[in-house]
Amino acid sequence: MAISAEYKDADGVLEGKDLEGVRRRLLEKYPPKVARKRDKQIVVNRVGEDGSVPVVMSNVRTVPGLISQRGCCYAGCKGVVLGPTRDIVNITHGPVGCGFYSWLTRRNQTDPDSSPDGHNFMTYCFTTDMQDEEIIFGGEKKLRLAIQEAYDNFKPKAIAVFSTCPVGLIGDDVHAVCREMKEKLGINVFGFSCEGYKGVSQSAGHHIANNGIFTHVVGTDDAVPEGDFKINLLGEYNIGGDAFEIERIFEACGLTLVATYSGNSSIEHFARSHTADLNLIMCHRSINYVAEMMETKFGLPWIKVNFIGAAATAKSLRKIAAYFDDPALSERVEAVIAAELPAVEAEAAAVRPRTEGKRAMLFVGGSRAHHYQELFAELGMKTLSAGYEFAHRDDYEGRRVLPDIKVDADSRNIQELEVHPDPERYRPRVDAQRAETLAAKGVDFADYAGMMPEMPAGALVIDDISHHETEKMIALFKPDIFCAGIKEKYVIQKHGIPLKQLHSYDYGGPYAGFKGAINFYQEIDRMVNSRVWGYLKAPWQKNPELAAKYAFE
Ligand code: CFM
């Protein structure tokens, strides 16, 4: 990785500030019990010789009253994992707002022309629009009608149903309705019990989505696509067109992409994805479950890749070539890298004098706070502090800590599927000896090193950061750019700091792959060097006190 091993400050000091003091400042306003909990989620990074890092408490409930960046279980299941699939009719069983706000029309890009039937239902928002009557008397009847109506109008190959909070509270059996309608209509109809309140964040929804796709779709079509080097890309959701850029690169390299979970995807891709030769994982947090279940059932191995950052893209392509061990493929991959890198490097060199030494903070989701550090490093920028909204310890500290993770009641509530090797279709792609040879070439199967071992020692890692802590960090460090989402954007801009959304990319992107890196360099250059932020005065800087009067005595 291109990131420097350590900041030049003395141990425990960042930009002249004693980090223990900084931690105290973040916690001092909290009641003692809250401070004790948050204390375990705010950690100064240190990387041991063996790559070990400090423990970060994560994937635990947010303290009520703290303003968190997190979303809900339904958002993780319907919005994130299933949202980008163009030809499944996704019906939100619940009040209209849940469906509307997870419609994500700007976020979910797809190319319907690449499907022979041209099905694309992402431009529609399907919901049962639950009313008082259904909350009192049950919503199964309305759900049945909605499935029928969707079928009559669109004749889709599949219909998925997503439960929102009230569905769980009133006890509608969405799975029974789906089974009944599947039989009646003769198409795949399947439900997800992803009520918003389940688990502690959207991470629970990822797991539920993975279980549902794996149970109802993966392996339902054994037709093997043509191509010598067949791969699946897992945990890539085509934000800002990222998947289009990655697909372009794969095609140039001669790799056959069987399925992406789930950017620019079709249900047919998932159905035959078990026929691929290798699974690549981008976002480990959201999709590791599918990768592991596919390995157990079909013998399909997985490796971690990253296409955010030009160097990371080249490295990932070389890993794939090493796995297939084919001279013609390696040659093609090298030719693609050689053809693409000069333009990227030229842009980095042009921008770098203006970005070198600038400082970023990244608080995003469950994988991007790690991946985007690559791009900032390519600009000569340093990441002062980073954290995830909802990641688990393995995403911070690496999968080496998996055996040490305590499974609490909230996690136990999410079903772990029992998966066994398929009696006919289990086909291990690599034996132990070959795995060892490949490991020597840097192709590590079923491994993710985590964010912290690749972050400089002395950076501050904060899990599930609150708005209070965000404001303190900004006041203390005045970073040159802050990366988060729409909920944070305007609060941070009012502090005079540019905010780059790394969820939806603020209409920008793609940022993945080679062309994406160029886009990102240009965008960050514009943002960190814009003078407009210096002219801003937040309302509270001019008028620091809010006064109020009781309306009656
Ligand atoms: Fe994975 Fe994602 Fe992310 Fe995520 Fe997300 Fe996302 Fe994200 Mo927003 S699946 S963990 S739940 S990379 S929606 S496409 S950008 S928080 S860092």
C-alpha cells in the first residue's frame, strides 16, 4: 500500500496534539456510562511488527441520544444489496416513506441494454403503502394483491419482498405469502425479514440479504457462461458508475465477469454465479457471507481486491492474473496496466503540488473509509482520522481476530445459515499445495487484512462517530477535507470544511479503476483548493447564543 507507515510526530502525538488529550476532549461532555462505552470505540492506531493493532469495540448498539451516521437493517438489505439489481421487482412491505426514501434513483445506475429482455424496474418504486387498517388487521392481503399487480403489469422473472419495522411488529408472515405467490405465479418470489430495527445497523440487513440471495437464487442455473477466466465481483454496488469502469477494465484484460453483487446486475447473473472460477471481494463487510457460503457449498475460493486507487487496481489485476496462472492473461493484464497508468500518473503529478500534505478525515460505511485512503495517499494527502459507521472488528483489525469476536445477542438474532458441500456441484478450485504457491505470490485466500494495519500509526480510529465527536474533531484539527454522507454534509460545510460524499459521490464519479482515479484527483484538487470555504461564517460564529422564551408562564 502506498500509505506511509507512520506519521512523523512523536508516539501518541498527532499534529502536535497529544492524542490521549484529544480522546479526553471527545468524551468529556458525556455522562460517565456513555463515556466508558465510547472510550472503547475511539482508539489511537498502532501497528505491531506482526501487523497486530489495538482492539476497537464495534458492531454494538449506538447510545440513544447520540446522533449517529448509521442506517437501518432494511436500508442495508433492500437499499444497498438488492437495490442495484435491475430485473427484480423489489416491493417494500410497509409505509410509503420506507419505499420512497430507499428508492435511490440517483444512486442505482444500471445498463438495461446489456440484458436481452431489457427489464429494468429500478425506475419504479414498489410499496404496499401500509395504512392504519393494515397495521390493525394485518397486511398480508394487501401484500398478496401488490405481488399480483406487479406481476400482471411487468411479468418479471422475480419479485422480492422487504419487511419494514411495522411488519415485524404486527407479525405478517411475508414468507408464507411469498411461497404461496411463487406457486401461483410460477416465478421466484422471495421475502426478507429485514425489519429496520433488527441488529444494530444496516450491517444486519447485509447479512439477511446475503442469506436470501444465497437460499433463493444462487445455483438455480447451471449453464456455464463462455470464457476462460470467469470471475464474480462481490461487494461492488456501481455507485457513480464504478462498476462500469471496472467492467471496462475486466473486458480489456480478457476476464469474464459472471456476476457482480450487485452493481449493474441481473438476477440471472446471481443464478449462475456458482459456475465462476474465483470470487473477488471489494466490500468485505457487506458480502463476505455470500463468499463464504459459496466456498462451502461449491468450492469457489475468494480473494480480497480493491479497485479504488490506481495502484490498488493494478495490484488487484495482478493478483487475479496470478490466480489463473496463464501467460497470455498475464501479458494482457500487464498491457492494460501499461496502457492505463501513464494518464493516471500524469494527472496525479499535475495535481500533487496542490494536494501534497493536505489532510483528510473519512467516516464512511464499512469499507470505503479504508479503500479511499489509497486515493488520498496517491495525492500525497494524509488521513488523520478514519472510522466506519457499522463495520465489525474484522474490518478494522483484519480477519485474524475473527475467533476472538464475542457474538452478542444482537448478532445472534441474525440467522447463520447452515451450509454444506453440494453433493454434485462441489468442486474445489484450488488444492492446499496450489494455495500455498499462490500465497507466496501474494494471493491470499479468504483473508482481509483490515483497515488499521494499513493505516499510519498515530491516526485516530473512531467507530460509529457521533456528530458531537465530529464537531470536536473538526475544531481540533481543521482538516482540509472531510468525507462522509449527506446527513453530515451541511453541518460540516458550515464549519468551513469541504465535505466529499463517499456514499453517492455528490453526482461525481466513477472513482474506481484508472479513469475513476483521475476523476477523483481532479475533484479533490478542486475541493481542497477552493477558497470559498474560507469566506464562510456559520450562523453560530456570528451569533453564538440562541435565546428562547417560554410562550406562556
Ligand atoms: Fe460496503 Fe457499500 Fe460500504 Fe456498505 Fe453503505 Fe455504500 Fe458505504 Mo453508503 S455496501 S459498507 S452499507 S461499500 S451504502 S455501497 S457507501 S455506507 S462504505
